[in-house]
Amino acid sequence: MLSISLGLVASLDSLFAAVSKAFTNAWEANARSITVTTQFKEWWNNKCRSALRSYKHTGAREDWHLFCSATRSAKQSFFDNRIAEIASASTNKHP
């Protein structure tokens, strides 16, 4: 039979409580709040939203092409900026 002293149990409880509090504090300090929508993409912008709204309203082929153009432009701009950020960050890390 295993005998565990009450002091050891209390110590373990306080240790687990401290670890739990550390994880909670880290989560609250570093987690970011997000809003999920049907167009949940980082590159999505107001031009994309406006073009999609226009296409849904009219259903016109021209509005669809404008929507595709807006999303293509938004993606290109977003990823060009992201690549530039990564390139500048990686060049700064080398001696």
C-alpha cells in the first residue's frame, strides 16, 4: 500500500496551481483575439469586400471579373509585403 503524506499532497497541489497560473498568464499575454468571417483571409481588404458585395447584388459577369481582379491584387500586395518582411528579417539575423 502506498502511503503519501498530507504535506506532499499539499505541496503538489500548490505546485500544480502555480504551473496552471503560469500557463494562464502566458496565454492571456500572448493570445490574440480574432473574428472569423466567411472571408477570413489575412489578405482580404475593403476592395475585396466591396467587389464581392457588388457582384452578389448584380450577378453581372463584369462584377465577377472586378471581384477576381480585386482579390488577385489584394493577394499580390499582401504576399509581396510578407515576402519583403521575411527577407528583411532574415538578412538582419546573419552576422
